[in-house]
Amino acid sequence: MRLAIVVPVSPFEPEKALKDSIEHVKGIAKHFNCSIVYVIDKNSEKDERVRIAKEMGVEVIERNGRRGKRAGAINDAIDYLKKNPPDFVLILDIDSRTDVETISNCIKALSMDSEVYIASARRFVLNGSGLLPETIEAEYRFINFLLKKSSFKQFNGLIGVLRYEILCERLNEDAVAEDADFATRMHAKRLRGLMVEGAFFEQAPISWKDFYKQRKRWYYGGLQLWKYRKEIIKNEEVRLSWFLALTVTYFPILLIPLLPIAFFAILIYYRKVSKLKIAIGLIVYSMVLQVSAISALWDFLRKKEAEWDAIRRV
């Protein structure tokens, strides 16, 4: 089985983040029959990140401009790989971290079931220090639980291992949430996502402003998915979880009356009094999410395009 690792790089990403990513990915790749492709959206004609990536020994696709943004970068990588097609593609973000066992589990799951289009694992926050990252870490643990129960499995960013021939159907470059768009299309075809044992780590936003902008874009992307409602409703296995994901999540303010319970749940789960601050974080979190959902809906109704901004790394 041949694997390709694809990492899209936005023009906002710093050189240090790129170097750290390449070192991590190369450490994983040596355990597989593998090629590594970084798709770099250049921030200038002489983007030093291109030189750095090439000198570090990975294949580089240079893009002038941001056609299709992340979806366009992945599509360009898929086209690039056609000269020597892999069986599977591992998609990572520049801040993604995982291990050999997780990837092996993903490949094994795909090899055993032809109806699975993506295999991924639980998500955790890598920079879990500070009120916001720790709050998002708690959110991720809840999402990990829901993903186990839900028949509609949408892994953020399509981070995981996918079948190359499925990816050749291409991501929708007009979709703001290209990952959710692709997941919806695949589930409409009665293909499935699968969660395996293992973990993927990523950085959470470290400022509430970045968090608001990120989630507003996600909410906006979710509103675009309603165009698939006629196709998804034919799949009785996932339609309920799909409709719940696109309705209930837009009203996080309804969770606030339940937050007193969170104090006890957090104490029982973490067994640390210091973690009780997460309950305060969840209150702010719910309010920021509600504002971002309303703002996304307002922009969507006005047909105002969603904004893609840099998220500060640590």
C-alpha cells in the first residue's frame, strides 16, 4: 500500500511552524512507503518557506494566489499525485501531530472496508494551556464522544487517511467548510467515515477573537450544506445526525442553563480543582459561539463572503 502525505500551507503560516511540521511528518513517513507533498500558497514572489521546504527534502507545489484556498490546495495536490497515484492520502494541517500507530490503524480500517472513505481518530488540543485552549480541549473530548455515537462522522479539516480514488472526485472550492462539504457528499453516496484507535493533535486558537472568526467561518460553511438536503435525506442512516448537526449547534446559548452541572462533571473527570475554571470558560465559549452563529447567518443571508484570517500559533 502506497501512502501520500499532503499538507496545505496558507500564506499566513510562519517559517518556524513549517519547519516543525516537516520534521514531524518526515519522522512518520519513514515508516511507510510514502511521499510527502507540501502545497504552499506563497506570500511573495520569493517566499522563503518554499526554499526551506525543498531543502528539508519534501516535494513542494507552489501556488501564486489562493484559488479555492485549502480545498484548492488539496485539489492541486491530488492532480500532482496522478503521475504516481497512491492508494491512500493522509491529509494534515501544518499544526497537526499524530503517530505511526494511528496512521497504521487508519490504513488497516480502509483496507478492510471498501465503503469507508476516511478513517481518522480522536482529536485533542496540543496547546492546552490557558482558559480558551483548555475550554476547547473539553469541547473536543465531548465531540470525540459524539463522533463515536453519530452515524454522520465529519472530521474537521478532513484530517485523517482517505482513499485516493475518492479524493479524485475533488473538494468543492466554493465551499467555505470544504471538509464538511466533502463529508456530506460522501455520506449522500452512502460511504462512511470511521473512527479508529489513536489520536490527532492540533493547536486551538489562543485568543477569543481568533476563536470567534474561526467558528463564524465554520457556521457559514454549515449553512452552505443545506443545498445537499435532498440527497442526504435519502440516506436514512445519517440523515438525523446530519440535520441535528446543522440545527442544534446553531443555538449553543441553550446550553448555558445546563452549565452548573459542568462544575461537577469537570471535577469528576479531571479530578483537579484548578480545572473548574473551564466551567467559566464554557460560559464565555457558549456566548461567543452564539454571536458567531448569528453573525454567520446574517452574512449568509446578505450573501457576504466569509473571511479567512490567520490564527496565531504558539
